[in-house]
Amino acid sequence: MDAEALPRLDATVVIPTLDGEAYLAAVLDALEAQVFDGDFEVLVIDSGSRDGTLPIVRARPWVRLHEIPHAEFGHGRTRNLGARLARGTVVAFLTQDAIPAGPGWLSEISTPLASDVAPGAVLAVVGRQTPRDGCFPLLKYEIQGIFAAQGPFDATTIYPRSGDTEDGRNFYSDVNSATLRELLLGEIGYRDVSYAEDIAFARDVLAAGYRKAYAGRADVTHSNDMNLAEYRMRMFEEIIALRRVGAATAEFGALKMLAHIARGVLLDSVRIVRDPDYGFARTLYWLGVNPAFHWVRWRSYYRANRTDLGDQTAIDAASLEQHRERRRSEQA
């Protein structure tokens, strides 16, 4: 049924899924427990899951399920579809592995949004992420640093319209975000890009004269489960995607790359030794393993900045998403 013919709600939580059985049940259970002053729905858009994702969703009849062919998925395209299907005025986005940390998540992520669409209003809200236990130190400390820089964890920070759009106000992540359905269906929708659709959306919102808010209390537990090879590919495709949407990525030579690696290893080693989450054995393990993540991070950054954006063959060969697509096709 056309979403316009259905009764309107205050909010819709949209979750794109593909083989998301590892964390999806916990995500949906956390959403069922939300305390929200209004009516909301949960909409899962699945693009061809082969694992236990669909049974998990179907076991919860209060969740709306919309299925699309795998070939029709796109990070921006599918989120625009979610807005069209949504019954809520507010559209909040989660990924299939982002677990709301408390019952007030939906209220906190939606509260900063203005009731009318006018220049100067807050129309993009990004929430906090807390890394999972077991997240490798480089990523753990990066996540903690990114969100500490956004504003206090116990408050909402509203960024002014003016200023350099390359500073912290331009950060955005659809792991945990919210906007207005009216905006996505009208003036500013998501770009149909292969990656970094969230960064592109934030840039478009700011360029149109609207504001972004950081909801520190809208916390989710999330960090990507990746081995060293997967992290290498993910970093490569992230830099390629940022270049394609016009975000600044600093270029540097081989010596500067080595300096970045050395600095990162040194800083993280101090953090690891002081980290109360690690016992003696785990501290020794990460002191030995974490430097390899710094090597692949900055090596991938260096390579991605030197890759011709028109060389799709080279880009696909080094992309994590394309690697997973190839492996998925082989298993079909």
C-alpha cells in the first residue's frame, strides 16, 4: 500500500539489511523497548538476505518488512526509498548492527529536528556511537575521538550555519541519524552514490543553509567487525568515496605516510597500556597486532589518493563492498 494512504506517525526508524543476523535481533529488541512521546514504526528494507535476517524480522510482526532485489540496493537510493515508504514525519536511520544503548534513543535523535522546513532549521541529526567490546584499538580510539569532538556526550550540540564546511560540523553517519521525511522527498534527498552518501547528505544540508545537530545522548553500540584485510579495503573505498563527493582528503608522500603510521602506533600503544578494558594478555596482544592496522590504514589512504577516480577496475579490485559482492556471487 502507498505510504501516503496510511495513517501518519511521528517517526519511522529505517534499517536497510543484508545478511544481518548477527546483531539485528538485538537492534529490534532495543527498538521495541523505546520510550517515545508519540507513535513510531520500524521499517526494515532487505536486499536479498540469505541468512537468518528475514526470520528474525518476521518473528516480530510489529516490524514492517519491504524486500527489494539485491541489484536494486544503493546506500543513498535505498534510504530515499525508506523515506518514500515511511509513515513518520521524522525518519531515523540505523544500520543492521547499530544497537540503541537505551530506551530514550529515538526521543534524543528526533528532538533536535525543527517542526518546519526553513533555512536555519536543524534538519540533520547525528547520534553518538560507542565501539563494541572486541573492537581493535585503532578503530575503538578513532570512534571515541570522533564523537568526543562532536560535542558533550550528555547534551545536544547544534552547529551554526556559518563556517568552513570541512570542519567538524560536516561529519555525518547514517549508522545513527535522523532527518525529516519532507526534506528527503523534496529539496534534499540522498545522492545515489556508491559510498559516503551520509557525508554527501550533510554537505548538501549545510550548503542549503540548514543546520546539523549532534545528539550525544542518542547513543548506539556500533563498530565494524573487520579483519586486517577487510579494514585495508574499507579504508581504500572510504577515501575514494570522500573524493567523489568532494570532501577534502589530504595528499602526502611516502615519508609523511610513514610519519602518520609511527605517530599512530606510538599514541595507540600508550592508550592500550592505560586502557582498563584490557588485561595483561590482551594488552600484549594488541601492542603486537594494532600496528598492522595503522600500516594498512595509511597505506590504503596513500593509494586511494593516487588512484584515478575514472579507473573503476582498480577501484573495484580494492573495494570491500565489491570483495563481498564477489564472494557472495561465488556462494550463490
